Amino acid sequence: MRRILIPIDGSPASIKAAEKAVELSKLINGELIFITVVNMPSEDKYAFFGMNVEQQFTINRKEMIDKLVQEETKMLSIVVRNLDIGNLKEAQKIIVGKPAEEITKCAAEEKIDYIFMGRRGFSPVERFFIGSVTQKVISSAPCPVVVVNG
Amino acid sequence: MRRILIPIDGSPASIKAAEKAVELSKLINGELIFITVVNMPSEDKYAFFGMNVEQQFTINRKEMIDKLVQEETKMLSIVVRNLDIGNLKEAQKIIVGKPAEEITKCAAEEKIDYIFMGRRGFSPVERFFIGSVTQKVISSAPCPVVVVNG
Amino acid sequence: MRRILIPIDGSPASIKAAEKAVELSKLINGELIFITVVNMPSEDKYAFFGMNVEQQFTINRKEMIDKLVQEETKMLSIVVRNLDIGNLKEAQKIIVGKPAEEITKCAAEEKIDYIFMGRRGFSPVERFFIGSVTQKVISSAPCPVVVVNG
Amino acid sequence: MRRILIPIDGSPASIKAAEKAVELSKLINGELIFITVVNMPSEDKYAFFGMNVEQQFTINRKEMIDKLVQEETKMLSIVVRNLDIGNLKEAQKIIVGKPAEEITKCAAEEKIDYIFMGRRGFSPVERFFIGSVTQKVISSAPCPVVVVNG
């Protein structure tokens, strides 16, 4: 059974990539693993400037991550429900961290065969760019990356 | 007088770029405009999935932006204080928005002659990449962009 | 039947991509179309500077293209012979032009379902780059592009 | 005296970059070094496939390089003549090799302070791309790279 990783950020391109992944998975009896990565600016860099970050910043950051994880979990389940995945096996993961790093790490740990990604995330204006997360995943992935135009 | 825009995200590359900008500005009597852009995941995308984002999410987001603006303002003033700018004229801006868009907009509005940027932001691992903000600014800037390796 | 386009420039990454394409094609009964694009500096730009290019330049250019087409045709047939394609249907094309443009055009004309490409061409040193031909094909392809690390 | 390197491929963007370089050089008494790199497909890769390249290929390749060097030398001198460089010191170099590598090597050897380059070479269609030579020079240059939109 082929294992397919599908990073979802909610962008039309990521959903189009999911549709293409489902289409191929039906032909090869693939197993679908959806992943959404929640990222938040960290306070690490301020230490470098000798700054004491206010305690409230750290508290807010944790609360914000919790809220984002909640909303992204809901969003991911809606995305998957809207796909016509039939009897394909599927799993959903929400991870906190840097998107490209977490996607690459997940691909290695889960012995993924193909990663399906949108060419770019939320930047409809910049329509010729390859999104920075997609670029980084292409450059470091342990398996082929299928890039889908949204 | 030449006007020089210097986006600062606190990364070593952005500080190296600032040093190079100061060096050139002393030769050409440049005026320095430092800019830091605060970005936060927005709830806009969830509407697309018919989700009602909890009110608490929106409240947290606003608080998080306020805290980030405070911390980034402190950081930017420390960065500028640590530069040896002598008698050069300077200004500091903190803006909330998407980094590349705000930098490009500021360059147009302020009739900037040169933008000095680090090649990449906070990704020491990916040392051959051109950071995505730098890529986007290069592609849309109304003036030359001086890219400095950190 | 799924139609798979495989641009080959002779680089290890392009051959690895071909192997991955064959592997998938066996699962989905794919049809393989191999393409090699021969590119040569043209004299067009010199006209812009009011230069009369020597006739000998144009003659040399044509001869050089002929020789390259001969060598690339041999190379492509060796590449395909070395792949274990079994009973899969295959075709080989040598085209003179700009690589990314010709690959994209071919994908549209041949109603291709997937393009399999190496992440980069002949630049082993720059191992984190996405090659410029691959970047351009990703940005303009009418179908998903499977990017394979060499 | 500041040393400015200006790679010229004849594209409008490279000429615009040259104009910006001249403008700055007049303010800082810069010295201008123009460089054009001639590149030709080599036969090296065919050996990998056990192919004996016909002797005629090698002869044609050498002749083609000679012709290109002649034409590019003429083109570069026309480009420089059309610039309003006043009393600035200048030199012109034509080098055979891979463009990004030779530009980076030249920047190191000549102790260059700034490289001025067009954002992209000859691909007006792909107007949002950073050209691959420019990308590579940005990533490996020993000095700041000033990227100019054509």
C-alpha cells in the first residue's frame, strides 16, 4: 500500500492537491495522511537582543497556539469530509512547528511514498511563485513531491 | 539625498544588511528608514469553510498582535542603537501586515532609492535559500534591492 | 490510460525521475513519453544592438544544433533502454527550443496527466536549488509535476 | 575606491542594472568591471552513457564558442559605449564558463564591493521570476548583490 502525505493549509491550491491525491490513491489503493502545521512567532530571537520578553507575551503565545490548533483541527476535518475519499484509509494530524520542517519529518517517520502539495499557499496575487513551504519541502523531502497548481 | 529602506526581522542577515546600508549611506549622505512588519495568522480563511471562529480567537489574535508590536518596537530600537549611524537621519516604522507587501508599499510611498535586505530570514539550516520575503520584495520592488548575505 | 511526460537532460536526477515514473506507470498502466530539449544561444539579441552577426555564426549555430540533436537522440535511447519499462507503451521526442516552454507545450498538446522531473539539472554543487527549468515547468504546467530528488 | 561588477547578457534588465551601477558609481567614485560569460553545452555528460561523441561535435563546439566570444565582445563594447560613464574607470571581460560560477569567482578575485544584476535574463514572459543566474549569484556571492528590475 502506498502512503500519501497531503499538507493542508486551507488554500485552494492545497485542496486541489488533495483532490489529485485522492484520484491517484484510488488507482493505487493509497493511504492518505493529512497534515496541518500551526506556526507562531516565537520569543527566542528577543533573547539575542538582551530583551526580557514580558510574561504576558508568552502567555498570549500559548493561548494563541491553542486557539489556532482548535480552528485548524476543525478546518482540516471539514476539508477531508468534502473530499470524495470513498473507502480509502485516512488519518489527520495537527502539528505545532515550522511547516516545511514538520512536513519533511513526518514524510520520513511515516515512510511516505508521495507528498501532494499546492504550488503556493495563500498568495493569489503572486501567481507565478512557488510558495516558500513548497520550495523547502521539494528541497528536503525524502520522497517525490507532486506539485499541483491551484 | 538618497533614501534607504532597511527591513529588520532581527535575523543576523537583516542586521548585516543594516550595517552595509549604513556604510553606503555615509558615502552618499543617505537617509535611513528602518521597517519591521508584524504578521499574524488571520481568521479570514476559516469563513471559506463555513466555520464560525470563536470570539476568543479574534480577541487572542488582537492581543497577540499588540504584544508583538511592543516587543518588535523594542527590538528595532535596540538594533538601531547598536548600529554606528553617526549623524545620518533615520526613522523607525512598525507595521502590521504581510511583510513583502508592506515593504514594497513603503518603498513606493517613501520614494525609496535602495532597499537593503538580508538574503534570508530565520532559517540558518537552509543556507542556500533566498528567503521568501526577500524573493517577493525583489520581484515587486519599485527600486533596486541590495541583497546581503548574513 | 494515464500519460506520463518525462523530460530527460541526462542528469542523475532526471534518470531517477524516470525510474520513479516507470514504477508508478506499472501500477496505473501509464504511457511514457520521454522528451529531450536541445537549446542553443540564438543571434536574435544581437539585432537589438544594431550588430550584423557574421554569416559564419549562423552556419555554426545550425551545425551545432544538428550535432546536439544527434548526440541527445543517442543519449535518450540509451537512457530508455537502461530503464526496466517492461510492456509499457513509450515514445521518445527530441525538440529544439527553450526547455521549460517546450516541456509545458508538449504537456498540453499530449494531454499529459503527470510530468516527472528531477529537482535540478547538472549542478551537483548547488544541491538545495530547484533547477530553473523545473521551477518554470512547475509554474506553468497544465498538470501536476512530480519532483524527484536525484 | 569601490569596485562594482556588472554582468551583462544583453537583456534589457542587465542594461538597466548597468545604468543604476553607473549612477551610484558617480556618487562614490566607483570602478566598473563589466563581465559577459559565454556558455556552451559540453560533451562531458555523454561519457557517462558510454557514448563516443563524434569528433565533429567537439570541433563544432569549439568553433561555436569562438564565434560567440566574438559576438559577445562586440555586444559588450556597444553596451558600455551607450552608457554615460563619464570619467569612471572601467574594464570589460569575456569569460567562457558557467555564468553564476564565473561571476562569483570574478567577484572574489577582483575584490568586488557590489554586484549589480538584472532580476532576470531573457524571459520577458516570466516576469515574476528571479532569473536562475541571479538566484545563484545571490546565494554564493562574497559581497552584496544589487538586483535591478528591467
